[in-house]
Amino acid sequence: MHWLSQRLSVLPNTFLLAWGWQRRFLCVVCGALTALAMPPYAFLPIFLITFPALVWTLDGALEPGTGKSWANARAGFFLGWLFGFGYFLAGLWWIGSAFLVEAERFAWLMPFAVLAMPAGLALFSGVGVAIAALLWSDRFRRVLLLAACLTLSDWLRGHVLTGFPWNAFGYGVSDYLPLAQPASLVGIYGLSFLVVAIGAAPAVLADVKPIGARLRALAIAVTALGVIAVYGSVRIWTVETENTDLDIRIIQPAIDQKDKWRPELKDEIFQTYLDMTERPLGGDARVGAPRLVVWPESALPFLLTQEPGALFRIGNVLGANTELVTGAVRAENSPSGPAYFNSVFVVAGNGTIKGFYDKVRLVPFGEYVPLRDLLERLGVSNLAGPLEGFEAGYQQRVLTTSERYPFLPLICYEAIFPAAIASAAGESSFLLNVTNDAWFGRTPGPYQHFAQARMRAIETGLPLVRAANTGISAVVDGRGAVVEELVIFERGVLDAKLPQRLGRTFYGIFGDLPVLFISIVLVVFAGLSKYNRYSRKN
């Protein structure tokens, strides 16, 4: 046993004994390596290396029980920020590619975006680790404390200001369907808690305790992982996923972002959509059955309601029993001039508009410019494109197709906000996500975006219909299983049946409240425990 203990201490000592620039460098590297768990890499075992390394680094940097709690908190914030900066830099570097689409105007901004966004997002992980460091101990419960604090910081990141919950740690299991199923109970933030707690559990192997006690603690984590895998497998195999009678046709035109808004290509792009919509039926589609055609976000390079003959031509290719859902820019007159909205339209088979939805959550600097007046005084303006940005819609709401299939429209990154979707979905039959990820080319971005939209299906039990300009377009059932898929940058038509909804999930009813409650209780318990130990010593 003594020999085993010596062997187990080799790797931990690398982090426990690191100091100065070495410690800071290791934190950044561990954060960056953690991003390998995110799609498209999906290297889940990395959690078993990087989270224990973070625990060992904190063990070496902090002095629990010495009355230096606030010094520990400062050190924890700095180390947590470094870990988060590495994580978000490695996981979100691809955002810079959007600035190269119009390189002559925006390329100079790319370094600022690539570095500034990770630096800002890392503040949340810094706060989470700082709270954990404030209450740090040398016992196994510090692993649960770290998991609770990082879960709370992830939740805050998804809600503070406009919120940006991209790449919460729980998405590391998105490509492992059985391990992702607990999202139907605890959502993505519950998965984040489980991922951090189980991933960091091997850190106890370096504790100054009998080897038997350390192995028992590790066995608890292994058992928890087994329970999760069994639950997920049972849910996948036992939940019924029959199809409805609604045929879905998704159009993925794979139009390059540089060509999308060129005036001379307007008619050609529109005709491409019409031709692809008219293709012979494929899959299990039946002639005469109700059908829904879906075009992606901002599919039309013009204002649908102001383009002469556009709705008439759409009606000609739809015909009876077929409706279209398409992303398009909507204009509305206001006292201060025309206002533009990033919208979804439902068009009936006769070419009339049945309803529309205006996007509520706009992308900062992509669809609107925060603090525009200040930026214009600094000489930085018109970052949101040729329409000077969009106005936000009033609220998320359900639309209806074929009179029997209500759906919740999600435009672009609206699909990454879990609680908002769960509360707005109501009695929807499915989620419908239209997006345009062409801005980001063949980078991890489109894969990460699809994984997050897919997680919403598991959380709500609702099938997902997703149309993306350049991919990934897919039909996903309520278990998160992909029914049909068009890969990235493939021009094609996807025909599939709409799967039935699975019924309301536990997460769909209670949202994030249970996970937030458990995380806060763990933090409070850690605080009381530390206070009691400190009081007994004095």
C-alpha cells in the first residue's frame, strides 16, 4: 500500500508543489485542455485529468483553517480566472472567424474579440473558485464544494446581463447519449455539477488519508457514474418514440456567407430555395400527408413582405397540405424610422402569412451594438451589419402549423438558454431552431451550437427540428437521438417524420430550481462546517 501511495503522489505533486509562473501556466493549460471535452472533440476522459489538477493546484495554493480565508479567496479567484480563461479561449477561439467574413471592415477587431470574451467569461469561473477557496478544506467534500460553486458560476454566466451560457461543463457529455439523459431531470447545470464532481473525484487519491479511505471515496464517484449510465440507458430503451403523421422537409442550401447578401445573387438564392422545396418526396413521406417545409435563419435575401411576387411564388411550390416556416428579416415602421426584426414566418400553402415571431434574445455586436452612442463617439460603429442592427421581439411565444402541431421557434442562439425554453414551451409539440452558422465556417462553433440545441430536446422531452444554412440540420427526438441529419456544408434536402413529444419532463416542470437549491445548500454546509471547526480550535 505504501508503494501504491508513492506512485499515486507523483502527478499530484506536480501541481501541489508548483508556484509562481508555473502554477499560473498549469492553470491556463488545464483550462484549455478541458475544452477538448466539448464537441466536436468530445474527449470526455479529459475531465478526469484537468479537474483533479485544479483541485491539487488549489490544495497547493491555499491554506485552509489558518484564518487566511480572504487571502485564499483572492488566490482562488486568480487561479479560477486563469483556468476559465484557458477554457474559454480554447473553446471559443472560432468566434474570431466571423470577423473575417468582411475582413476589410472587421478583421482588426478579431484579436480583441478572441481575447476579450474569454477574459470576461472567466470572471465567472474566478468567482466560483473564489467562493470554493474561501471555504476550502482538506477533505473529500471540497470536491463537491468546487462542483457546487462552478455550477452556480455557470448559471450566473447564463443569466447576468444578456447571459451567455455557451459551453457549460455539462455539454462535455452531449455526445454520450446515456450520460446526457439526466438532463431531463436536472438540466444542463445539473449535468455540470455531476461532470465536475465525478471528474474531480480522482483528486482524493493524493489526500493524506489511508489508501482505503481514498479508494472508498473514489468508489462513490464510480458508483454515481454507473447509476447515471444505467438510468440513461434505461430511458433510451424504454421511452416510446413513435412518429406523428407530419412530414418534415428541411432545406440546407449551404450558401456562403459572403454571397448571402449580394444584390446580384438575390434571385438565384431565392430560386435555389424554391427548387429544393419542389424536389420529389423522400424518406417515408407520403403524397397528400401534411407537410412542413423549413428554411433556415434569414433565408431570404430581401424583405419577404415587401418583395413583389415572393409569397405568390412560394405558394406555387407549396401547394395544399404544405406549410413553410422560414427565417426572414421583418420591417416595421416606427416614429423614428423603420425598425428591423430577425423573424420567423409561417406561410400557408396558398402563400399567405399565418403568423410570425420576432427574435427576443439578440446577439451582442452581431445583431445589435450595446452602448452604440459611446462606441460611435469612439469611432466604432455599424458593427451589427448593413441594417444597423435589429430590434428585439417582445417575448418568446408558440406558433402553430397544420393546426395541430404547436411549436416553439428558436432563432439562432436562442436555443442555448435552457430555462427560458422550458418555461416557454408549454404544450408545444416540438422545438424549431433556425440558424445560420456560416459565419463560423468549418470550426467547432457549429458543432457546439448543434449539441446545445440537441440538449434542449432531452431537457424538455420535445423533438427538435433544426434548419441551418450550412449545417448542421437535423431532426432529433425527445431523447436527443438524431433521427436524420445533414452534415456541415452539405447542400441537401432532409425528409423525415416528426417524432412525438415524450411528455413533460421533471426539468420541464421545475427548471433549474432543484440544482440551484442543492448547490447553495452544499456551499452553506461547507461554510457552517468550516466555522464549527475553526470555533472548536479557538
